[in-house]
Amino acid sequence: MFDFLAIAIYITTWWIVFSILIPIKGQPEENPEVGHAVSAPRKSYIKQKIIAACVLSLPITWVLVQFYN
């Protein structure tokens, strides 16, 4: 039961942290091409955000699992 709980908490915290990180460094294009969204970022930095979400979720998960037990 502990393993399932820890995995569920990690996945949930990962998505929350990832959702918080998405708008960071999201500078929109100065002159977007016709048909593109005006708010679309020039570079999304998605790989760095995924790695940061993985790293930041680990201690949060550890604290929550310790608190739950």
C-alpha cells in the first residue's frame, strides 16, 4: 500500500509542479506569423521544465508521505 500511495502522491505533485512551471520563461514572439497564436512562446524550454518538475516533486513527495505515515 505504501508504494502505491507514494507513486500516486509523486504523480499528483509532479503534475502540480509542472503546471506551475509552464508559464516560466514563456516570452511570446514579437511578430508572430499569420495563423500562429499571439501568446505562443518563442522557445518553450519544455525539457528543462520536465526535469525541474521531476527534481522538485521528489522532496515534496517525501514530506507528504512522511506526514501521512
